[in-house]
Amino acid sequence: MRNSVRTLVRTHGSQAVVATAGHVDHGKSTLVRALTGMEPDRWAEERRRGMTIDLGFVWTTLENGQTVAFVDVPGHERFVSTMLAGVGPVPAALFVVAADEGWMPQSAEHLDAIEALGVRNGLLVITRSDLLDPQLARDEAAEHLAGTGLAQVPAVCVSAVTGEGMDELRVALGELVAALPVPDPEADVRLWVDRSFTIRGAGTVVTGTLPAGRIRVDDDLELVAADGSSRRVTVRGLQSLGRQVDEVCGVARVAVNLRGVPREAVARGDVLLRPGAWLITDLLDVRLRGGRGTAPDPAALPVELTLHAGSAAVAARVRPLGADTVRLRLRHPVPLRIGDRAVLRDPGRRQVAAGATVLDVRPPPLRHRGAAGRRAAELAGMDGVPDAAAELARRGIARHAELIAMGVAVRDVDALVHTGHPAAAGWLVDAGRAAELTAQLTSAVTAHDAADPLDPGLPIEAARRAAGLPEARLVEAVLRCAAHTGGTELLLREGRVTRSRAAGLPEAVLTALETLRAQLGRDPFAAPEADRLAELGLGPKQIASLVRAGELLRIADGVVLLPRADDRAVEMLATLGPEFTLSAARQALGTTRRVAVPLLELLARTGRTIRTPDGGHRLV
């Protein structure tokens, strides 16, 4: 890798990766050899037997400048697992059927695998057209492709020996590549390893198909082995299509030179990940898919199957749930996200049992009677498309980072915070669940106060335990959400959750308070004038009762704000620099001298500001 020319390669839009598929000895390797001028069979045994037994990788540049890399897979039934390792991460297929043999058993299994993986882009290539009229084989193959994702792909008849149809195939390849979706170069890296080896002087190298994202030299990645163990690794060097590069963007074939990793520490089925971005799971709920849009009967599946995801093959125990859903318990954990496609294969019968679409990578336990039936009903409404609000609603409480790792878009998770869902310390609470938690907290506080009326209110840690929250700061977030909707009488005051002392006030006063809260919530330092307070029915007596109850903060006669407005003022004034004037403070707070003067006096009395010799103010 060191001796190659250093060239910066941008692969998205300039490189595509296509996998071959089809029955053994139907000319897949011969076809890509004729297209590229390169030998896909790397091993002497393969060339001696004239049969591909491992994955091969070759590439070519088309006349329109588009580069196509081919993953050449074995067609023999004994090597279907190897075939799946090559096809798994690839977005398009070159489905090969020989004119002189037509549709064969491995043609069907390869089609089942491609259909299970959701491949919708490709070409049907009828090879050896010099040996027999290809029309019959083309029509027969079209019948088998009907009803699958490859039903509408173009068909090209060729002879790699005579060259007939090869120019037409190159044109069709160019059109296929141009129509492929452009992957996100900023996506989280997940590179399934399909080959590993050592190079003298360079060390361990792994290869794979990068479907999206970006890998750069000196990147730190996480290497997750097939047994679920993981280690941090550093990218020492990169190659793509035989050239040394500084970075590679998906989709691309890539060879990654790993620093300080022994050859025996990495193998096919391992995976390189962006650190901290993926959930490694050994329990998942999936929807089954069969060929031609059918769904296999979960009850008819063997108890043990093999899950093929990317280049990994993992034993999976199957538990039927609904009409087309099952729970899989994997022997080893793998990095998966909602919406991922995989293949379930029966190794005993040597056939694809079903395709699988991942619905949940953190499913709930099924411990109680009827739990499986309820879960099946829930899964019936899930489509394998990550939805931020739906995922949070199902879980009630979730980590921000974990929702993203499940496959939910970052912007959608961030939007939850702005749509009424409590959030704190990296956690999110569903708004509906927050209402239930508020009711639990109310009951807990009521019970505590009845048992110990001389010590009213729960310490925040006790309140956290009573609500079953994972983080104490969520207590305040939940109460704030409830207060915003008028759904609680609870307050967090001096580290304790207590009932509001305003709870016993007349209904008219409480109604006026809610109106005032809404007004000050929009403009926190716009203290209402006396006529506005009178309009709300809040005279001196009512204002005094609300101040005593801690519902309002009096900063001067006739000037009231919401509790902790002084704390918020300190936060905003800190942005003005070490020293500021009254005028600057007034503008920063968006208020008038009527409010700004007594507010600054309050901050000075409470030791949070001091006056400077030139008449300004400084935060302590």
C-alpha cells in the first residue's frame, strides 16, 4: 500500500459497486474478466478447478467515466454463505443466467437472497449466448424475477468469448450506475470485513464494501469481532481500486490498513464502526419477508437459523411473535439499526428461509403472560422506518444518543426537545409518559406528607426513585413540562419536590397566575404594569399570597416576575462581558428601566453583582 501513488479519491458519484449472482458455472467470473481485463479468481485452486470458491474483486472505468467495481461471488451451493458475505453490503446485482442451461437451483437461492436483502437495482445478463439462442433463457429468467425487486431490470444477452453484446452491457452498466442513489458521505461508518490479510512492511489489511460514510487516514474506528468483542483501531492507510488514497466515501470498495492489529485478530464477519455510533445487539425483533412479496409462517421456521447481515453469519434462535414477526436471539451481538435488511438461512436444508427487516434493536423483555401477544400487536404497526416520536413513545424514556444509534435521524431526535418532550442530562422522556410520571410523583409526595407532615416534600433523589427515572435531573424536566401544561401542583424547591403552597388559593387567582405565567414565559422580564395586574384580578393581597407561595418573585413594589428570573438574568448578563452598564443590561434582558433598576439592585443585595467605581456593574 505504501508504494502506490497517493491520490485523493471522492467515491460518491464516481464509483459504484455491483455484485454478481447466479448458478455455479454460468460464467460470472468470465463475464467480469471480459468487462475489466482483470482476474477475479485469486486462488490457484479456483483457476485449476474453473470454479469460484471465494470472493473476487475487480473494477473497470466505463466510456462515460464512471468506475464500476465488481464483487464476484461463488455460485456453488456449498459457498452460499460466502456469496451472502459479498452481496450483503452491495447496492446492485448483476444476475447471471447461462443461455445453454437456463434457470438452475442456485439461481433460485441467489434470487431469494437478493430479494431478502432488498436489492432493487441490477441487470439480468444472459451469458454464453454463442452456445444457444438466449431468448428462451431470458424469458425463463424473467418469469422467475417477476414479482421480485429485480422484476423490471433490463436484460442483456452477451458472449464473453465472441464479445457479442458486451458493448450493450457496458452501456446498460453506465445507466445502472447513474441511477443508483447517492449515499450520505457523513453517515456513520459501518464497514463489514469480507477479507483480511497481511502485507510485508504494512501489517494487517481488511477489505470491504463501504456503503456510506467516510473513512480517512488516521481515523480511529471500533473493530467489533464476530464474537462481539471490540477494540479501538487506527487507520494507517487506505486503498481503493488499487490506489492509495487519503479518504474514501461510500459507495466504494476499500482496503484499510490497520495500525497495531495482528492478522489473527480480524476475520470475515468482523466490522469496522464509527466509535460510539452503533448499538451492538444480540436481541432483535424483525419482520419476515419471502420471495415475491410473500411472508413465511413464523411457526413453520426452524428454531435455529443463521442470520446473515453484512458479511457476518451468526446463529440465531427464533421465537415467533405475530403473523410475520419473530424475535431473534443471536449467539453473538452485531451492529444493526432499524430498517436494516438481513437473510435468515437454514444451513441444514441449505436454503434461504426468509428475509428479515429489523424493526427493533432494543426490544422489551417478554416476562409476563400475554406479553408476546401485546408485542406482536405493537410490531404489526411498525414499518422498519426509524421514527423519533414513535420510538420515544414506545420506550417512554430513552437516551438521546441511543435513539440516534438505533437509526433515528439526529435532526428528528433534536426536534423532540422542542416539541414538549422533557429532556435532561442526555435523556428524553415522552410527553405522554411525563404525565404518568407526574401522577406518580404527586402520589409519592402526598403519601410522604401524610406520613410526615412536619417534613413536607420529597428529596429529589427519593423523587427520582419513586418515579423510576434514571437521572435525578429528569425530575425537574418532568415537573417543568407538567407546569407548562398546568398539569401539576408540584414544585422543585431547594432540592425537594413539594406541593405548591398556591394550591389552596382561590380558583380565580390560580387562573390569573396561569395567564401571567404564559405571558412571562414568552417575555420573562416584561413585568406586567399595574393596570394589567388589575385586569387579571391580582391586587396587592393576591400578589402577596402568590409571592408567599413561591409562585412569583417580587423585585420591587408592583414589579413581579416568575421564580428564578434573577438566576436567568445572571446567565444572560454573563454574555455581556466582565462589566456592563444599566443600559446594556436593559437591552440584553429586553426590558425597561422600571424592571432593570430593581433587578440589578436585587442582584447586588444577594451578592451576585457589585458596582464598579465608574458606576457600572460586574458579575461576581
